[in-house]
Amino acid sequence: MGFLRLGMISFGGALPLSRRMLVEREGWLNGEEFAELLALCQFLPGGNIINMSVAVGMRFRGARGGLAALLGLITVPGVVVILLGLIYDHFRNDVYVQHLFAGLAAAASGLMIAMGVKVARPLLRDKPAMAMACLSFAVIALARFPLLYGMVGLSLASAALVVWRQRK
């Protein structure tokens, strides 16, 4: 039911609202667990929030929970997107509709920045983890390495960091 509610209210991106639901409101995950699960979900193929819903559903109710969370998340938005697509197809050349979408894109960007700040907070106390996060941002966003190569390299660097920290 949590992912159904999330799917019904999360137009523009469910990831920022998912953190609020999973960590702050329901308490199903703590901030560190959310950050770790998000990192895994970003590495896996498919949408991050889709992967997150399946992972959380499976954690608490197995395969049935994963399926229920996935269907809860995508059913209502899927129907709405199809209907909006039909409407947009009819009005896409209208200048007001184009401005509306530009404003929606700006709002979605703001939500993503706010979520990034919340996810990064637990890392602030962990200097090696913060260094990996900054390196990841530099490699993917600034240097624009191809995602596949960047993720492989960053995964190896992260694994090396974990080994180094365990030996220390």
C-alpha cells in the first residue's frame, strides 16, 4: 500500500518522495540503508525506484511483496501516463503546454537536488564514503565517462576501499 500511495502522488519522480516514505514516515529503512539500497538500485538495469520497490517489497514479504510493491508503484502512474500522452499528442505544439513542461522540468530538478542532499547527509561523517561519492559525481557528471565504464571502475574502486577499510 505504501508504494501504491507513492505511485499515486509522485508525479515528476518518485525517488525523493520514496526516501520520505521509507525512512522518515514509515521507518522501514534508516538513512544509511536507504543510501546503500539506492546505490545498488542505481547500478542495476532499469529504473531506480522500480528496483527500490522490488527490493523493499522482497525484503519484507519475499517475491509476493516485491511483485505487490512493483504493481502498486506502476499501475496508477502507468494509466495516467497513457492518458496524458494522448492529451499531449493533441496539444504538444501549444506554446503554453511547452512552458508548462519547462516549469515541470525545473521542479523535478529541484526535487532531485533536495533528495541528493538528504541521501548525502549520512555520508558526511564517513570521509572515505564521501570521497567515493564525489569521485562518482566527477567521473559520471563532470568527466562524462560512459556509464558502463564508469560504474565498473567505480565499483572496483569502492570494493578496494572496503577491503582497505577492513584491513585498517
